[in-house]
Amino acid sequence: MSDAFLTAGLVFVAYWLRREEALEAWNNSHALLIWAGILGPLCFYCAGLYKEITRYIGPIFAVRVIFGVALLVVALLSVRWFQDGLDRAVNPYGVPAIYFTITTLAIGGTRLAARWLLLGKGGQSKNYKVAIFGAGAAGIGLHSALIHGREQSVVAFIDDDPKLHGRKIRNVPVYSNENLSQVFVKHDIKALLLALPGASRARRLKLVQKATEHGVRVLTVPTLAELDDGTASVGQLRPVKVDDLLGRTPVQANEELMHRHISGKSVLVTGAGGSIGSELCRKIVQAGPTRLVLLDQCEHNLYTIEKEIRHMISKRGGEMLLETALGSVNDRVLLDRLLVAQRIETIYHAAAYKHVPMVEKHETAGVETNVFGTLTTAQSALHAGVKAFIFVSTDKAVRPTSVMGASKRLAEIILQSMNEISKGRTIFSMVRFGNVLGSSGSVIPLFQEQLERGGPLTVTHADMVRYFMTIPEAASLVIQAGAMAKGGEVFVLDMGEPVKIIDLAKNMIRLAGRTLRDADHPAGEIEIQITGTRPGEKLYEELLISSDAIKTEHVSIGLAREPFESWNLLEVKLDRLQTAVDQRDDGVVRRLLGEVVGGYETSPAKLR
């Protein structure tokens, strides 16, 4: 409606500006006023002007305005020609040009003014000042997304490219990353937005440390992986998570390896409801098996993962079958029937007790599941003719100082020995890696709980270090490693650089927007307490027993050739260990573990 009044009124203004006589201008223009009011909105509709949302208008808006006004001028000239021909007394030169100019300015100007008011610049100011690190496509896209909000005001870009320093992008100055402190102070920055989807975790960590030193909150756009799989878009911001700062930068998965033992096959995952097991299930669904079987002894975990996987399957479509089995990996009858009935071709064995202090207290239960659960599952697999058996192991199996680590190393030895007697009927392989971020019982959820309670954060030793990897990447690499197996291999994953746990605690305090309280900062909010090492705990972890890992076709996966005993000798020792487990004789269980697992130090106080 406003466009109709505006285009009609400007007809008179155009004549008036040309003739300078208001009465004469009215006499010559009044016949066109109604036509202009009718034709104006129609021409603007044809030009697509009404498809634009005022708050989000961009450069194409100017083109639509010019095109729409030009259509209107041509339409009015046509009307005037049919009414009066080319009578110059009624149609003086210059009027169409004047009308085109003032109408373009008026139609465009009213919308720009409305946009200015909608974005808050006409009244409410944006006091929350932010800087964007990264002046590339992601940074500019983020700026475009933010200018439509009323909360944040982008006052600075920060970039590594020296060609951009001192210049402006969309009237926002670009600074060098070497001047972060000065930029924070000069512009009173409240938040630093990381528009670096491809940046390494080490790079992100340095920026977080610099920003949090000045009390600046850090947010980030999604990573390239999140953008690629469609789970996020560039304009979405979230707080930097500790996952973004730990472990090595993920390597692109080899799709052929991801599908080799899964596509078109019947697959079983033991421990399917656990941290690694559930992620394996998600990756397996994406690779397209004909059937996926979930085995877990925890009813709640099995229900949860089944519900999630069924939802994934329904979204994908297709004919994939999903089955569940509630039970233990020590149940030989269950396993024998399950493997045959479901025609299992590939097993990913993730079922295990893994919490070091808990297994140290309940060693018999740990050995029963980790050792004999693996043995039972492997024997059933061999009996049923399963083609591939991939065992999820741990770096704690290397020169173990805990029952958990020793039990996992013994499980490796069992599979190495069974691979020899298998003679290729079933390919047994093991994949060994360190800590995964956010898994149940790991240090990060513990720190998060302690932060929510207001601290302190407890670290067992100031020199404690660990390797870290995200759960999705660990699961992906387990699948790819298993696909390369010829039989009996111990694969080790590239875990990147080890992380000091005390540094992890400090970074989590910063990411939570809190301050560290220590001798140098007595006014801080959260302190870190050193509590002393726990039974079976190492100061650092290792991935190899013998020499360096052999390279494989995957840059992030190495191959270790670890020593093991022949099945004839091992079987005798396992029988003795089984008797001790049945009798719940914890002392004998520990002693026999020490006899069969080289390097296992049974003294809980002794650390490596």
C-alpha cells in the first residue's frame, strides 16, 4: 500500500521539479496518479521486490529496485502515449528521468531505513562487542549472519594474512593476530568468534589461551567435518569444547576401508551400548550392512542404542535389518546360537570393563569379562565361521601396571594365538588406542561435574599425561584398521601429542569462563588439587611393547608385531586362570596374570 501512494505521489513531484509550477504540474500529472498507484506494485512484484525480506536485503535488492522502477516508467510512458500521443506540452523531456531517479531513491531508501530500524541501529545499540578471527569466507559469512541480530556488534576482524592488515572488510578493520591483547582492550571485546573451520586443535588451543587470559569468551563455527556431514552450518556458533583442543587433527577416512568388512554383510557389535560400541554402530549403519546385531548385557544401554540406530535406519531407508541380544559375552550358548542364526560375518568386540580403579578393586570380574569374555566370543566366532574378528584394545595393555591393562593384553595374546590355529578361517586382529574424549568414566566428564559443583578439580599427579582422541574418530579408525587385517595384527592408532592432565584441567576452567585459583592467583574461583596416584595408574601411556610401528596404507594407523605364546602353552595357563576366577581367588588371579602377561607389574604402587 505504501508503494502505491509513493509511486503515485512522485508522479506529481517529477512534473513539479521539471516545470516549477505546482498548478501546471498537477494539471499534467493528475491523470497518471491512479495509473502509477496501480502499476507500481505490479511492476515491483514482477521484478521480485516483494520476495525480499527487508531485514536480510543484500546487493541483489538494488537490482530488483532498479528493474522494478524501470518497468514502471515504461508502463507509465505507454499509458501516456495512448492518452496524449507525443504531445511535448503534456510530456516534457526529462520527466521520465526525474521520475525514475526519485522513485528509485524513495523505494530503496524506505526499505533501507526499515532495515536500519529492524537491526536495532535506530534505537537500541549493540553493546556486546565481538571480534571474528578469520577474515576468509567463513568469517565474512559469519559477519553477514551476525549483522541481522540485535545482540552482537562485530568491531574487528583478526587474520594471519598480512595483506589484509590495516584494511577494512564491510567497514570493519582487520588486525594482525600478533596484536590480540591490544585489540581486546581497544575495542572492549567481550567474545572472540573463531571462524576457522579447518584450523588444527593446537591452533585453537593457543587462541583460547590468549583470549581467556583477558577474560574474553571464545565461540567457534563448526569444524569442516561438521559442515561436510550437514550437522551444522557456518552461521551457527557454539562454545569451544575441550574436544576441539585435544588430540590430533582428524584425517579423512578411507571410504573403501570403511566399507570392506561391512557393506552387504551381517555384523555383530559386542558392548554395543558403550561409548566405543555405540559409535561403532553409528559408523557401521552408514557403511550399509545387510544386518546389524547389537549385543550388550546392560538393558538400558541396549534399549538406548537400539532406539537411536532404528531412527538412523528409518532416515536412510533401505532393507537393513537390526537385531538385539541382551546377554553376556561369557554366554557360549547364546553366542553360538546368535552367530549362526544371524549369519554373522564380522564381529567388532568392544565389550569390556575398562575403568582402571574399579577393575583394580574387582579383579576377578575384570578378568572374567575382559579375558574369558573375549576367549568365549572368539571361540564362538571360529566355530561359526565368522570371517573377521576385530578386538578393541587399549594402550594400557602395553607393559601394564593394572589388572585392566593386563587383562586386555592377555585378551590380545589369546587372539594372536587363536589366529594361528584358525589358519585363515577367521581373521583375528586387534586395534590399540588411548583415551577417548567424553567416554564413560574418563577424566573429562569428571572435570565437568567438578566444575558444576564449583571445584576443586582433582588431578592424581602433576606429571600425569594421556593421549586423547574423539570417539567418532576412534571408531572410524577401528573399522579401517580391521579392514586391513590379514590375521594376528596389533594395530596402533596415531594419537597425536600426549596431553598433561593438569593442563587439561586448566583449559577446562578457562573454557567454563572461570578463573584458576593457585599461589599466583589467590583470588581465582576454581583450584586444582593433587590427590595422589590411584592403584594401577601409570604416569604415562604407551602404544607399543616392542619397536616402532610399521606403516600401513593409512597414515594414522600403524602395525605392531607383538610377541605371544602358542595356543598349546597358553591353553594350560588359561585353564589355571579360569579355575582361580571360578574360585574368586583374587590373589591367584593377579599372580597368574603376572606369569602370562610379560611386563605386568602386580604392585599397585609401582608406576611407569
